[in-house]
Amino acid sequence: MGQKKFTIKTLIILCFISLLTGGIIASNLNWTNTSVAFENNTQNFQEALITRNSFVKIARELNPTVVYISSTQVVKGFQFHTPLKDPFRDFFGDDFFNKFFGIPKGELKQKSLGSGFIISEDGYIFTNYHVVKDAEDIKITLSNKNEYEAKIIGFDQDMDIALLKINVKESLPTVKMGDSDTLQIGEWVIAIGNPFGLEHTVTAGIVSAKWRSIGQGPYNSFIQTDASINPGNSGGPLIDLDGEIVGINTAITAEGQGIGFAIPINMAKGAFIELKEKGRITRGWLGLMIQKVTPELAKSFGLKENKGALVAEVVKDSPAEKAGIRQGDVIVSFNEKEINEYIDLSRLAGLTRPGTKVKLGVVRDTIKKEVTVKIEAFPDEEKISKAPIETELGMSVQDITPDLAEHLDLSEAKGILVTNIISEGPADKANIQRGDIIIEVDKQKITNVKTFKKVIKKGKKTLLFLINRGEHVLYTAVKKK
């Protein structure tokens, strides 16, 4: 009996001890889990705080480098429609309607808004070409509200970039160029610009994709981002968390929201010197006709993947032919950069300075080899650079050869081309711009530089110029020095 009681009592004590011990252990486990959760939350909070402070710092430091661009384009031949039917107009005539109804015709001035960023202390600014295309005047507004008239120093329509210049006495804040090649998908980026004319708007998002092709020409290879980009952001900077420019905000898609595209800064920053000195970019040339490597072609050529550029034709006496590239070769790399899409080869070659030696990875008969090619200037560019150039009235002009007319997409070789403008010269003050085509001077047709010089020499102190600018024609008066 006594032993039984002892056993029951002992069991009760042991159970109590077990419960107590288990509670302590469980408590310790819960405390450990709580500590880990607290540490994780603290780390997340710190990371969020770092990101938040980064955005604030970048916005504060980069806002002064972003400019507001407004320009005016003149649309010729525009005429408002009247509510009256055409038979009445035909009977009474246009003069009657314009006199009594005040219906303007002849030209319409359109306003264009955009963004840009300062790349040098003395007032050079990068933006998109489409922001200032065919502009009659360009006005730049800085973050301190100071306004300046800007001139187009150079542009590249294929890449959609333009270099502008404003004359300033003080040193301006400038951006720092980053490296868009090292940009990672998922990385935070910030866009600063003037969407819908709302000056210095800051938005943030991530890099959604790289090397995105959206059918905007041979050199389109965009950074895709979900940072909010809208009309007016064009030409503004895309910035990483180091506060460096990694892209130029350029395009949006009308079909969806949160999808914007920026030109990688590595494509643009190498163009600054050429645009500044020559007003245009000299394209590199390989001399190849290439096509896409489809799965069927990849199998036929013994390739493991349908990547690279298939050589369909080699141009005679071209850099590629001189280097031994053959029809049927598949080019898979350019200076160790992988060619995923065939268009990548055209882009990389076109953006390479003529005279540069590059190494091409070539697959021939399933065997990979390396070929060195010396890039040459694109033939059209070479012919342009060899055309005769004369300087008059603070501008450089040249004859329009058939090759140049084709390059400029002109229906005929008519007039002379303005290739450069001297700042503050007579032509500059008359708002003549690089790329203008002079058709007439003092109502005399200009067919070449020789005729132009004769007319200038015999003309009065003020000369009446008729100019073709893009799709528009306009008059301007140029005063001799």
C-alpha cells in the first residue's frame, strides 16, 4: 500500500517537472523565433529606409540637372475646316471666306514639350531628337526658372538623340554618366522629367527588361521600365540608385500602363564628341547582309541554339570580305558580346567608330573561330564627308550630290545643304539650322555652292532665303556682316 502511494506521488511529481521543463523550452523557442522575426523586420526596415533615403537624395541632387524643353514647329499648308459645305466655298472663293470668317491658312504653329539633362558645365544638353525635330525655336527652362534660347548642335534621327547648346555665364550642374551594360533586371531606377508639362516630376520603378526591340529603327535596343513615363518625359534621364544616368527616356506604349522605354546611355554617351564636332554620327560598316537564325536554320547549320546573325551575302570589297567572312557563316559574338538577335550585330557595328578593329565570333561548318575585322565608315557617310564644303555668312554649306540626296531621302538633288552653323553668326541669328536646305536666295534658285556664292556676292545687305526644313518650307532674312 505504501509502495503504491509512493509510486503515484512520484508520477505526479515527474509529470509536474516535465510540464514545467516543456514550458520553459517552449518559451525559449518562442523567444528565439520572436528574436529572429524582430531581426528580419529590422533588416527589412533598414533596407526600406536606405531605399527611401536614396530616392530623396537622388531627387534633390539630380533635379537641378534636368531641364524643361519647349519648342515650336511650323506646319505649312494647314487650313481649318469650316462648317459650311464645299460648294459655297467653291462659289465664293477662299479669299471671301478668309476675309469674313477669319479662317487662317498657310501655316500652323505647334508646341512641343519635353525634357533634357545637362552634360557639361558650359550648357550642352542631351534630349530626344523627336522633341526638337523641325523646331523653329527652342526654349530651355532650368530648375531655377531661368530661360534660355537653345540651338541644335547635332542630332541622329536613327538613334533619336539630339545635342543642344545654351549660352550661359555661370557653371551649370551636370549629370554623371553610368554604365547601362551592367544594369540588372529588377534594379530600382528613377525617372525625372516634365510629363504633361508638370515640371521636374520624379517617378520610380524597376528595370523590367533590357535590349528590348520595339521596331523603332536599326539601332533600337531599349531599357524597359515600369517607372511612370508619360508625354513630356521624352529626353529626360533614367537614373540608378548610384545617382548615375543609365538611360534617356524615349517612348511609351499606348496599349498598356507601366511600360516605358529608355535609350541605354552607353549608346548615347559615345556620340557626344561627334555630335559636338561634326553635328552627326559616322556609322561603322561591316558590309554584310544578314538574317535571323530560325530553329530550322539552326538545325541545318549544326547550331545548338537559334542565336546569332546568319550571313546571307558579303558585299564586295567590304571590311567583312577583306577579313575572310563568307556567305553561310553565323556570327555569334562581337568583341565577346553575345549576338542573341541578328539585329544586335547591325547595332553594334553601326555604333563602332570607323577604324576600330573588332573580333567576331564566327561559326563555320559547326566549328567556331575568331575573325578580326577593321570597321570602316558607312559608304554614304564617306561620300558625304568628301563632298565640297564652303563657308559663307557664318555657316558651312555643300552641294547635294545624288548619293547625298538618297541618304537624306530627298526626291531630287535640289538646293544646297547647311552642314554647320557658327554660333552668333549671321545665319545663326536668322535661325538657320544645320540640316536646312537652301532653295532660293533673293528669289533666285540655288542649284549648287558656286551659284550660291555668286548670288551672295551680288546681293544686298539683307538677303531673303527660302529654306526647306524637313517637310516644311520657310523664309528668313539674313543680314551680312
